[in-house]
Amino acid sequence: MADYIINVAEIEEYQMLNDRQSLDGIFRRAQSAVVGGEVVALVRNNPNGQSYRFNEISTLEDLNEYKKNVYKYVKED
């Protein structure tokens, strides 16, 4: 099983753009991964371009908590 990777810089960009549709898609895929027994990995890129994993999500409860934290910075339409 491969991990589902979420690039946090991408999440932050969608937050700034208030792009709920893109965020919804990411979280739908992440939820499917967790339900399927996969791990969701949160990664960042170093200035040299290498990515590093700084957190893993393996439960729906943890994913929903992360999702709630992300959406609190997105304005309602």
C-alpha cells in the first residue's frame, strides 16, 4: 500500500485562494486512503527542493481534526 501524500504548501496555497473545491478533493482522497488502511503523509519541501515528512495521519479522527484546522483559514463564499 502506498501512502497518500499531502504537500502542505499546496494546502496553504488553496487556503490563500479560498479554493474550497481543490481542498475538498484532497480531503476526499485522503479520507478514502485512511478508510482503505493507508497512511496520509504530510510533507514540506526544503529550500533545496527535497521533501520531508513531518506528520502522518492514520485515523479518520485525526484527519477530521486536520481538516477542521485547514478550513478555519478559508473564507465562506
